[in-house]
Amino acid sequence: MTRSSFLILPLTIIMLGWLFHCGPDKPDRMPESDPAYNEARSLEDVRTDLKSEVWSKRSTAILAAIDGNYREVIPELYRLLREDEHPAVRQTAALALADFGEKRAASEIAAMLKKPNGENPTFLLDALSKLNVASTAPMIVDYLGDENHAVRLQAVRALEQMKAVAMGPRILSRLQRISSNDPDMQRAHIMALGKIGYAPSGAYLLNLARTLEPGPNLAATYLALGRVDYHPATPELIAALDREFVKGRENALEATLQIADPRAPALSFPLIKSDRRETRFAAAEIIGTIPDPSLNPRLEALLDGTVPHSVAPAALALGQRKYQPARTKIEEALGNLEYPDRETTARSLGWMGSKESVPVLLEVLKEEEGEGRYGAAWSLGILEAKEAIPDLMRAARSSDE
């Protein structure tokens, strides 16, 4: 996105805000579709092709039965599932029966999954996840150890969709037996524990987080700790925010925000002075998102510029908290052209939500150069400052020249 686009976007937001209250009434129904595009096949055609000697026609007919919601062919789908000679037809029949909610088919699909005869396991796993029959979950867990990456991911997805928390002990036990020399299998089990939110796995996952080398498995472990809501992991996750492992920093931030431990803002506060820009703003996001009013005075104190690179993160956190007493100090800090990340400082006033900041933002918007203009434009759009429209239009034109 070009810089002129950043200036046009706030203008669009302001105009849309006005248009919400003007113009013609909202239509009360969707336009009718053109019948020329309706290519649904008749039930009789579907029935005929389900008995075709060409396997591809049988598969296509199964899909047409789903599209047409032809439940009348369900008995034929069972026959194809059990007897058809072609695996593509059998696996498509399994999916169709799942789409029709035929829970009776679950045991047969699970048996097929136990001993595949050419069927793609991802199709069968998908079918079982849709049917959501608890007795089939153990079979799905076994596929976390499949050699095929796509199959392992589908097994994780299926367990998540089934909310198979009851499989937590089984998955954790398997994970504890997996050698560190088998990282792919280890990662699938870590992901599964997180996706189903199995809380008792938190202690083991935290131990992994402390011992794994930087890489995909450590990143997955951080996410899993967030998803199982393991509060004791908060200090470790926050420490990861200032380490060299980039994906680890990203996932540790996501997990910290998901856990929302009340201790997190205070633990993060020292990082707002980090030499690493990404770390400073990660700390600001945590502080700005998770309540801890005791930090407000300390954040305000950072606005004096003693540590220049901490001004914008502090302003962002205060803005996200909508801490109005800090507004004028943020405006003063924004006026200092020497502070870094002025775009973020200007955006913090949009987060704050007070139209009292509009005059200051307009002055920044009129600056001849500098990134502060783009943050000011964003905030003016968020504040729906109609008086800013002429200046936004001029700024957008000048950026295109």
C-alpha cells in the first residue's frame, strides 16, 4: 500500500461514517440469482450416474447429491461406501454421508480409516470430524503419528473440530514417549493438545518451552501454552519476547494475550525500554490490552523522553487503555520531531478517542515531511473529524506528486 493510500483511507472512513446516516434505504433482501447459472442436476440424473460403470461419474454424482441435498440417495451412498471398487468413490461417499449427518456411518468410516485400501486418509478424517462421534476419536489420535504431513495436520484439525478434550490424556501420554529425534510427530501432538485446549498438559508444555531449541516445535509450544490457558507460563512467554527467535516472539505475544494473566503487564513493563523495536511494541500491546491501572503513572513518566525510543510504545499503551489524563502529554510528545515512531504516537490519539486532539493532529498532518503525518491521518479518520477532509485531500494529492 502506498503512502497516499494511507492518507486516502482515513478520508474514506470519514465519508463512510457520514454515508451511514444518508442515502437510500438499505435493501431488505438479496437480489435474486440468475436462473441461467443454476446448474443443479435432477435427482433422476444423480441416481442414474451413481450406478454408472465409470468411477468418475459415480464420484461426480455423489457431489451432485450433496449440492442438491438429495437425501433420497443415502441408501445408495452406503452401498458405495461398502462395496464400490474404486477408493475415490468410497472416500467421496464417506464425505457425503458426513455432510448428510449420517452418524451411523461413523463406525464404518473409522474401520476404513484403520485399514485404508487406497482411500486418502484426509478425506476420512474430514468425514469423521463432521460426524463428531466421540467413539471414533481414538482412531483420529493415531493419525497424529502418520508419516504424511498433510494427514497429521488433518488429524489435528479433526480433533479440534470435534472438541476432543477427552483425548487429552491419550495425546499427552503419546507426546511424552516421542523422541526429540522425531520433531514432526512431536509437533503434531503439541499442536493437538493446544487445539483441544487440554489444560492438564500445561506443566509438560512449559517444560518443553524451557528445553526446546528455537524452531517450529518451540513456536508451536508457545501457542499451545496460550490455548490451554496455562498461567504459570506467563513469565517464560514474556522472556521470549526479547529473544532472537522471531517466530517465538510472535507466538509468545499471541499466547500471552490469550492467557491474559493479570501479572503480564507488570512483567512486560521493563521490555518497553528494550533496544529491539518489536519487543518494545509487543510489551506495549500487552500493557495496553490487559488491565493494570497501577502502571498508568509509570507509562506517563516515559512520555518525558528520557528514553526516546520508549515514548511511542508508552503512548500506544496509554491510548489503547483510553487513559485520558495522559492525552495532553502525548500531544506534547507528538510535537517533538526528534522522537522515533511518531506515526505510532499519533495513532495513540486515535485510540484515545478524544476529539480534543483534532487540532494537534491537523497540525501534524500539515507537516511537510515525516511519518507522523500518516498516524495523524489515521487518527483523524478514526475520530471522524469532518473538518480534516480538505487537509486530507491536499495531503493525498501532494503524496502522489
